[in-house]
Amino acid sequence: MNLKIAVLPGDGIGPEVILQAKKALYAIGEVYNHEFVFEEALMGAIAIDKTGNPLPEQTLNLCLNTDAVLFGAIGDPKYDNNPNAKVRPEQGLLKLRKELGLFANIRPIKPYKSLIDASPLKREIIEGADFTIFRELTGGAYFGAKTLNEEGTHASDLCEYSEEEITRIAHLAFKSAQNRRKKLTMVDKANVLETSRLWRKVVQKVGESYPDVALDFLFVDNAAMQIILNPKQFDVILTENLFGDILSDEASVITGSIGLLASASLGEKNALFEPIHGSYPQAKGKNIANPIASILSAAMLLEHFGLFKEANVIYQAVEKAIEFKVVTVDLKADSKFGTNEVGEFVSNFI
Amino acid sequence: MNLKIAVLPGDGIGPEVILQAKKALYAIGEVYNHEFVFEEALMGAIAIDKTGNPLPEQTLNLCLNTDAVLFGAIGDPKYDNNPNAKVRPEQGLLKLRKELGLFANIRPIKPYKSLIDASPLKREIIEGADFTIFRELTGGAYFGAKTLNEEGTHASDLCEYSEEEITRIAHLAFKSAQNRRKKLTMVDKANVLETSRLWRKVVQKVGESYPDVALDFLFVDNAAMQIILNPKQFDVILTENLFGDILSDEASVITGSIGLLASASLGEKNALFEPIHGSYPQAKGKNIANPIASILSAAMLLEHFGLFKEANVIYQAVEKAIEFKVVTVDLKADSKFGTNEVGEFVSNFI
Ligand SMILES: CC(C)[C@H](C(=O)O)[C@@H](O)C(=O)O
Ligand SMILES: CC(C)[C@H](C(=O)O)[C@@H](O)C(=O)O
């Protein structure tokens, strides 16, 4: 297979971890005779520094015209603590999601056997947990109108959803549930929010076409609790943008490290793959960041193009790295291995 | 002391658990020579059933003219799964919070020594954790304009905040931090939301008057993770309404059961005390609901009026109940004790 892949390393540890993902893909390409052509471009704080724009035109065009996007991480503390910054790195990522129409963010949550004890949760709570979060990614408060009055004393964010936006991701989530344990949990705050009530109504309606899938509903406050109390109850979780952001980071604790979780963002035409962790600026350039999430996002990319055998080889390589304790310090406090060594181990294994 | 207390049992298990809280207060009154006069009123689904209004005028007037409100629980599944319901139980509680000006909801999180093993989290993670969440309670998406178009295909919720709303709760939170370990963590989503950027700016400004308190900021997705990974890092958490709703339910897992957590909602003039759990309709009338959160909300009421010794007696009684395993099934699967027995134990101890 020939794939043209846009690579956006982004900020902080992004460039370091994405390098390891590329190495894994190169190795796959060699062994299985695929040609992956990478083209790098700027996004995020680094793009602001170099061009003034968090998503330069050139980057967007590249992403629109490649088969897939591999993305590292975004964010820089110099913007986070400046409420008056006019341009922000995150705007680049949000605009890219919107322009590529990446409405569904899919985050699988499943602990590694050999890492079960790395989780803050007890073994009996997480052993056997295996669920996937479908997070709507191009709507909600992320994209609604924002206001700040002139005096800077009053602000607002609008959360909006349409039936159409809910329907398309609901179908994806129900289909995924059909291929899994046939249970879908819709998470919302329908006792308070109008948008949540619309979600509930539309998802109920879409669910009628999937009579083999059991549908239930949880309020988001309760869901945040249930994910920790009894994660095994979940199969597919479907939720809106901001709730999905919160719950999927929370759910990462089940696997012991957020450095292990990748996500796929899918639209009608485009697809983007990224770790769910952030730019972790304190670790930048220190060769201590965990590259596994980024490597796994490359595996999700392969799956997306039907290369299941190849993706599996990556999953196996990652499992071996974990089993042999070739992991970064987030997983083993006294580890001698860094970002690069873990990446080497994985690509050598392929 | 003479106190006139409005009692709103509400829905589901509300009436059962609030009865135990009243019993504890009666016992305190007898032993320490206080007069607590209770007056009951309707709120929630039960008020809709009887009057068509989730917060009847009479209830509101009573609450406005008493020293404090003791509230049980709210919510009924017959409304939750009906996106078209015109009146909802929760509207009663939200209106009451607004009308009484209860802008600060305060939720202490601290595991009981004898219950540490009831938590899904490992002992070493939670032992020593002790923090308080300050949740803004009368602003944000809970109270902003809501729309649903005529076709029922498009909905919106507006999240709004003003400097004034943020300032008043920030002062309370900083003051609390001054009396604790002098650390305040503001939780927001300032990389995306305009309201969060306003929060960050205003809290920074208020913080200048509390130079002895260390202030830091966390994005809500990260906070949802950190509360589980390392709850000991927190002292006081300050956040807006919806984030506080999610994070405080999530944080309840640290104590092993949401049935153990109470909260105080404070305004300039009024105060309301309630368990943080919901109406748990499946348990209604079965004598299995945990009354401890409701009993502890009575203790918070006593503290609010400066009756620290009396509040402490309740805390001790609850600790004894837990130590002697006089607890409901949420804390001990094979327990023979019910709501009523736990309440009896506590009030007999006083
Ligand atoms: C960086 C930020 C804008 C982003 C989000 O909130 O969507 C991140 O947290 C994520 O989950 O991908
Ligand atoms: C019942 C509901 C409206 C309420 C809320 O969301 O505030 C509850 O979850 C709470 O936390 O007190």
C-alpha cells in the first residue's frame, strides 16, 4: 500500500514521540512492503512562533490532501497562563479538526496485563475492563460563539448541537457496539442541559436501528464516578465534546499511564491519529516522554487502512516492551530507558 | 441556640435519609440544650406530583425565612428519560439555589481510616488525602439561556460568568486555603473556553490578596486524571458549576462511597446542607440507603452556626458506626443493617 501521511509534531514532547511512531511505520513499511511517504508541517505554538498562525494555510492544505494525519501534541504554558493571548496553539488543532470534519474521536481503554499494578486502581477493579469512548469532536462549547465584553468582566461560551451532528457519530458508536459486547452508554447531563436532552432524544431514535445493542444513559457526574468504581460495566461510551475530553483523560488511569493511550479522529474523508496526552512541556527534550501512545496512534492509522496484521505487530511489539520493562519512567520509576530506547525496541521488534 | 430549619426531603431515598439526619439533630438538641424547629416542605418530583411545581411558592418562602435548609435528594427516572418533559424536578433545586443566592458549594473529601479498603483506589494513593472542592453553584451553563428550535433539531446552552460571580467564591476558597495547607488549585479549560480564561484572570487577581496561598491551575481533563492518580496533591480546588459537579462526584470514590459525602451550599444570607448523592430511586423505601451523607450534612449545618463541639460529636458517632461496621450494604456487602439502624446507632451515640 502507498500512503501519504502528513506529520504534525507540534509542541513540547510532540516531536520526540512522533519520531518513534515514524520509526515504527518505516519498519512496518520495509517488512510488509508498503510505502509510507511522510511530509512534515507546522502546527501549534511552534507554528505561532514561526508564522504567527497556529495552523498555517500550508499545513491545512497538506492535511486536506494526504491520506492521513499523524499528530504529536499541542500546547505551551506561555499561552495557558496568559488570559489575554490573542492567538493560542490549541486554536490550530481545533481548526484542523473542524476543517477536516473529524467529528468522531475514538479512544480505546484497556489495561495491559503486565501493567495492571501500575494503575492507582485495584487489580480486581480494572482486570477485564475494555471499553471505547466515542467523543464528538467538532461541536459543543469548543466551537460555539464566545464573548468577552470590552471591560473584560463578563464572558460566555455557547454550547450548540444539531440532530445531524449527533446522528452521524451515534451511528458510528452503535456500529462499534455491534462488533463488541453490544452495549452503548450515552453520557450527558439531560437533567440540566438542553443540548443533552437533544442528544438523548436523537440517540434513542438512532438506537431503534440497532435493536441488538442495549442502550442506557448516565449523567456525566455519575459516569465520572462509575468509570472508577466499576469500569467493567462499560462497552461503548458515547458523549459530547467536552464531557468526552474529561472522561477519556480520567479513564486513562485505568491503564496506569496516559502515556499509553492513542486516539483516532475520523471524518467522512479524513483521519487523524494522535496520543491523548498533552505536550508535557516539562519533559521536552529530556528523552523521558513515553512514546507508546504515539506509536499506538500509528497502529490505529494502519488499522484504519485495513492493515490489521501490521497493526497487530505493533501492538505485540508494545506489549513486549512493557513485558520486558523497556519503558519510560512514568511506568517504572527507576527505568534506565528513555523515549528513544523504547522506540528503538519497538521498531527493532517489527 | 434556637434554629428554625426548613426540611426538604425531596425524592427517592431523600425522605428516609433526612429522617436520620433529623434524629441526630434532635439528639444533639436534647444533650446540648438547643432548640431545633423543623418545618417540612415539598420540592422536586414529589412537589410536581402534588402541586405541578417543583419548587412551590410556599417552599421557597419557608426557605427564605428560616435559618437553614436541610435537603434530601432530587430526581425521578420518569423525567430523566423523557426529553420532552416541560417541568423537571431538578428545576426546583436549581431555582432554590438561585433564589437563596447559594453561590458556593463546599464538598470536603477525606477517606475514613476504617474504610480505606472500601475504595476502588489503592490504599497508598488515598491514605492522607484531604481536600475540599469549592464549586460555583449559581452560574455557568446551569443557568444560562437555553434554546431548542421548533423542529426540535437544534439545541443550545449558554455558559456565562461575570467577574463578580467569580470574585466572591474565590475569596471564600482562598480563605479556606489559608486555614488549611495554603494551596489553591483552580480547575478550568482556559485553553478552549472564554469563561475559563475569565476565571483564570479573576482568580489570579483575587489571589494577590492572599500571598500566603500558593495558586496553581489545571485543565479540567488533567484534573479529572490527577484526582485519581494523586489526590494528596490537592488542598482546595476551586472551579465552576459543571466542572465542580463532575469532579466532586468523581472524587467521592476516594472515600469508598458517595453515600458518605455531604455538602454545604452558602450564600450571603442563606445556607443549605445536602448529601452529594442523588435520589437513588431503585433503593427507595427499602431501608438500604446509606444515611451517613445526610447525617453529615446536619453536622455541617451545626458547624455553620459555630456549634463545632456538637458537630464533632456527630463526626465521632459516624466514625464509630463505620468502625463497628454498623453500615449499609454499599459499605459492607453482607451487612444486616439498614438506613434506620445506622441512624439509630448514630443518634443513640450522641
Ligand atoms: C489540547 C486540547 C484543546 C484538546 C481538547 O481539549 O480537545 C486535548 O485536551 C484533547 O483532548 O485532545
Ligand atoms: C440534581 C442535579 C441538578 C445536581 C447538579 O447537577 O447540580 C446534582 O448532581 C448535584 O451535584 O447537586
